[in-house]
Amino acid sequence: MPDPTLELVLRGEHIALDALLKASGLAPSGGTARQWIVAGEVEVDGVVETRKTAKIRAGQVVCVHASGGQRVRVSAPG
């Protein structure tokens, strides 16, 4: 079975959590991303994160329960 984890390459040092969900295609809109975060549907490195603009950096893994447990691994540019 293939690894369902998506890869997102940063353009800078970090990305806001709500922007990451939208940029990765998991959330259809920024509003949906923010709703999922506030509802406790999103984990960063295994811990529920409810701050919409939490800074996500290279090496972190985001799991979205609202999208069936889809995971996004964040990596550094280059």
C-alpha cells in the first residue's frame, strides 16, 4: 500500500497552518481550513493544534482528521 502522505515544500522558513491546508489541496478554502483547526480536527506532530496561524516548519507532519486522516510532511526548499 502506498504512503498516503503528501509532501509540501516551503517557500520560506514557515507557513501558517490554515494556509498549509489550503496550499496542499486538503481544504477547499481558507474558511474550511480554519473551521477544521478550531474544531480540533488537525494535529501537528501528533498533537491537536487549534491556532489557525500556527507556524509550521520543515520537518513537521500535519494530520487532518476531517479529510480521512490525510497527512502532509513539510520539507525545506531546495
